[in-house]
Amino acid sequence: MQKAAPTSCVPQIGETAGAIWELLHNNGPSTVAKLVKQVGQPRDTVMQALGWLAREKKIGIVEKGRSRIVTLG
């Protein structure tokens, strides 16, 4: 019995990062919770994509009360 080869999540994270950037570009700043709903990907994938974008200095994330607001960098 052969085991399935592991598949990389990187393409899905990259596509999610693109979708997040597009949403922010078209609609302006957003909360993380709202982005998770709008993108339609698992929260973990959205958080990884946000990390990717933040590392590339494409977005900024600030805490406002109990929310995190994401803006284009």
C-alpha cells in the first residue's frame, strides 16, 4: 500500500494572499474576522497569508480594541 505524497500548501496560501490584497485594494481597511469571512478560506490559511503579506511589507496590521485592522502597506 502506497502512501500519498504530501502536497504543499504554499500555492493555496499565495492565492489567499492575492485575494486578501485584492479585497483591501478594492474595499479599504478591514478586520481580520471580516477578511476570513470574505476570502472563504480556513482561518489558518488566511492567517498564514496575512503573515506572508506582512513579511513582504504589503500590509499593516494594528490592534484596535479587541480587533485587528488590516490595511495595505
